[in-house]
Amino acid sequence: MSGVAVLAFPELRQCLRTASRSPLARCVHKSIEACPAGSVVLVAASGGADSTGLALLMCAVASRGPWQVQLVTVDHGLRTESAKDADFVQRMGDWLGVPVHRRTLALQSGAAMAARARTARHQAIADVAKDCGAPVVLMAHHAQDQLETVLMRLVRGAGAKAAAGMPARRRMRGVQLLRPLLERSREEIRALLQRTEVPWREDPSNDDRSKPRGRIRHEVLPVLESMRSGAAVRASRSARRLQGAAKALRAQAKRHMTGEGPWSRAQLRGVPSEALALALHRLVRAASEAHVERAVEAIRSANVRPRRCVLGSRQLRVEAKWVRLEDAQA
């Protein structure tokens, strides 16, 4: 049910009981079970269905466990309804009986607004986590979010690490970020809310097909789902396995390329191309995919003539026997 039309919250005890019996609750419990008893678990909440479901699930888990739940909501100030979304989160926190931390951003108009808003949101959430002593932050990304992310990165030509999508856990500005629902579907979360009659808010921008993610969500994912039921969940599980493979490649790359060289070209030729690409990206994070591809080809080619390959603000000098990283003007 849409939180726009129905904002009344139902009786809490029965909702928690129903949520605690859900398979989704087991995912949440598994993700936080290593958190010390008595620690604060901070849930990032927007008022949308996914984060509302996660907040309910975390409170259901905490009702039978030794953790304290708090919510954080960030108002970007980019939509006329955003303040009402934050108001809804406050009301939800009151209903759940947990503290709510509300932050409002003051973003300047200009280019890359989405990226700047995401960075500012993550910083605000991390600051709240540190202020309230929360070692972990839970975010409500699910399997469809993961598949959308993977597809967007693939069409941009991402390397192994980025193409594997969002990790279920990572460090974010000094706190641990957890995504316990990454291998569960959007439909499961909404089904729980409908079963418990818990309202939520709808964000109209999620239906904006002028943006790449909106087109993938409404035009591509339904086709994939029609081809194979549960496509997003299966893809999210595959992404997790790819993350493990990418991690192994990064470890291999680190063994062979550290510092600025020189490195034995003969040894580097024995390293998989993807591991070389990961190593070069690690050494020069601003390097484009095209520059990295050309550098890898230069290392692995049979051509022994010295050459220089641009890598962002640096360059890679490839000689007959040695490879070294240099400043662009060298």
C-alpha cells in the first residue's frame, strides 16, 4: 500500500511478531550477529518501502536480541516532497519507539548533482553513526538495486571490481556499511509491508525513465524477469561470487605491481590481463578504462620497442625488459 494515501501505522506488537518470522529477518540477523551486545545499529531510512521494511525488520530482530536501533534520514532538499518524507520517518521512529536523527543538506546547484548528493548523504550518515556510537549502518539495497547497478556499470565498461556490483559489507568513512537484503527481492519487502499494513512513501523520481537507472528498472528488468523468474536475485548471488573473484585478482595484482616499478615485463606477461588492469587502476585511480586497456596491451604485446602509455596524470613506460610508472612530463 502506498504511504502517500495511508499514513496510519498499525498495532506495533503484531507487526514485529510477523516481521520476526519472515525469511528477511533471518538475513538481517545474520548480517549483524557479530555486533557486540548493547551496540547501536543505525538504519538509513528514506520513508520508501525498502528502508521502511528494513527498519521494521531490524526492530523485530532487536526485540529478540541485544541491540539498540536508531534511524537516520537525510533530506537532500532536491524535491518539494523531501521534507514530508523526513517527517514520515520521524513518525515511523515514534511508532517503532526508536530515536530518529534528521539531517538536511544544503547542496549547490550544478553538474554531477546525483553524485554530489550521494557523497554528502554518505558523509552525513557516517557522521551520525559516529555521534551515536553505532559501529554499523544498515542500508536497504535489494536484488533489483544490485542488478541495476551491475548493468549500468557494465555498459560503462567497468572493470572486474566495479562490474561485480555493490558489496554486502564495506567500510564507509570509518563505519561498517551493511546491506542485508542485497539478495532478496523488492517484491518480498513490499509483501511484508502489505501483510503487516505498514505504510510507506513513494518517490516519484524512481519512475523517471529519462535517467539510465529508471530505464533499466522499468524497461530492462521486466524483460529479464520474463525470461527467467527471479533473475535479479540470481544475478545478485552471481555478483557476490564475482566479488570474490575480483578480490583474488586484486591480491594477485598487488603481489606483482607495487610502488612505481620497475617491474619485470616477462613476469607481468604471466599475470592475467584483468589482474594487470586492476593493478594499474589501483596505482592510478584517475586512469580511464581506455588508457588502462592500451597499457595492458602494451605490456603483453610481443613488440620490444620502448613506448609510453598515458594513465591519467601519469604515464607507463614499457621497455623490452622493464615496466615503470613515471610522471607525465618525464
